[in-house]
Amino acid sequence: MKATLDGAEVLILGGTGSLGRRLLHRILADEVGRPASVTVVSRDEAKQHAMRLELMHQATATDDVIYNESAKRARFAIGDVRSFADMRRYAERADVIFHAAALKQVPTCEYHGAAAVDTNVIGAINLARAVFESRAGGKHVVGISTDKACKPVNMMGMTKAIQERILVQANLDTPGCRFVNVRYGNVMASRGSVIPFFIDLVRRGRPLPITDRRMTRFLMTLDASVDLIFRALRLANAGETYVPLLASARITDIALAVAEAETYPMTDTGIRPGEKVEEILVSEEEVAHTVFRGDDLVILPILPELRVAEAGARELPFAGEYTSGAAPLPLAEVRALLRRHRLTCRTAPEAGEIHR
């Protein structure tokens, strides 16, 4: 049961974040079909208002008739994944749901564990129950997860791991619908990510705080994350988790690449609560039921009832777990990558615009 967005009522939960904004714009460009409407649901009325004004400005500034008509299909609604009533109201009339709502800052989740559970776990339960109780078949749900959900050591990762499993299991409760996940690493220009933070500090001549010089991270652009979401929508079977092959880098090389320097002052601050030295996208336990599909890794459902046989599977490009520390890029390649995406102190737009 694969899907495009042709004629669909689309729902983006948590749609006012960096990912939600990019996802909305690319959906309105009709990249995977022409939806009837796209509704952005979040708790942040200020960001919704800013997005609405941005769409109005772009529709006015462009002569592209298709974009003008597409922008009219965007809708905004105040809602909270922690509220079952909200999820019931919005899921009932949706055909495709992108679940991007999350509490995702690692230290915040460590200090506010109950809030992380409410958003990341209860939110997923509310969504799955709302789809079940809508009694309407043919719905497609794509859950947005994170590398921190793999072998989690922090509250954020633990709650996102449970979210993944809830959405997988929802396929058994609602067999006429399809729930899938995507899991990927750090989005380089998203709000709260380290690269925009480093850019701001370098421009102000401040040293860069490094939690641990051994640290490595996967690197991904916003557009690449949306590409993965669209592939999962089109190609994933029920209960599968799509994982991209990503470049990774040492945090010290990211710092030097951002600074556009061979050396730059750094201060050692120590690992933050719940932080990992290396990130993992596929664990040793998951490798046994992971296959290659196209250019993506696909983790087959842990529930055998949901697994679809994969003919002609290719050998995985790694042995054991898939970790950011296995083959980080050399500094020159990290620098070239960040320059290409305008993510250095010399090439990036002003603060507040980087994530767009």
C-alpha cells in the first residue's frame, strides 16, 4: 500500500519547526503529487503566523501560477499531540500524516523527562489511537525519528525509540492503514543544532565550546531529510524504518570548518547530560533484519507478522552497527560540505535565516 499525495488531505504535526517548514514548501511544489490541502498543526501560533506571512509574500512575489495556487491550499491549526481530542479531530479527515512533533533537545528531555514522555510517547499513542478510531482505511502515517532512538542512553532517545515501536505496532491494530518511520542524524541547519550555534559564536569572536573532542556526528541537510521522508511515503511497507547512508564528521573538524580556519580557540566543557560520543543509526541487533533498498537502508519490522520478503537484497556496506565513528570525513571534505551548503561563518546567511 504505497502512496503519493495526489488529491490527499495532508497533515503535518509539529509543522512549524525547521523540518516542517521545508516539508510544507516541497509538498506545495507538488513533488510527490498534488494534494488537496496541507494542514500544519502545532502549538506555536507565532511561528504559524510567520509561515503564513512567508507563504503570502512568496505567492505575491512570484509569477509562478502553480505556486500561487499551491500556497492557497496551506492551512494552519493550533493543536497538541498530547491532546487525544486534537489528534482525533485532525487525523479523522487526513489521508497522509507526517508526525514531526517532538521534544528533541537532549538536555531539555533529561531535565524534563515527564514532558518528553508526554510529547514523544503519549503523542504517538494519541495519534495511533486517533487513526484507529477514525475507522477510515487507507491512511498513511510517516513518523520522524532520530539516530538517538538507536541504542538510546538519554531520555530523548528512549522516548523516540518507544515512539518508533508504537507506530510499528499500530499497523496490527489498524491493518487498513500504513505506519512507517524514518530515522536519521543531525540536520545541519535546523533550529538548535550545533552549526548555526558555532557560526554565531565565530562571528562574535567567541571560542567554541566542545563537549568531547572524540565526538562524531552524522550530517544531513534539510532537503535530504525531506527526500528520505518522500521515499518512505512512496516505497516503505507497513512497519518499516527508512535510514539513509550519511556522511559523518568529528565535532572538532565541524568547528574548524565553520570557522574557516586551520586553528580556532575551543573550550572543553564536558559531555552534557544524556549526550553520546558517537551516534548510531542501525544497531548490531537490527542489522540482522536490515536490507538495502535503492540507496537507503530499511530496517524491517521487529514484529514478524508485518515483514515483507525482500528479494535480491544487497550486502550492507558496514559490519556490525552503523555508527558515526566508523569513517568520519577528513577536515577538507567537511569544509567543502559546509561551504557547499553555505554553513560557514563566511557563507551562511544571517542568524534566523540559516534553517530555511
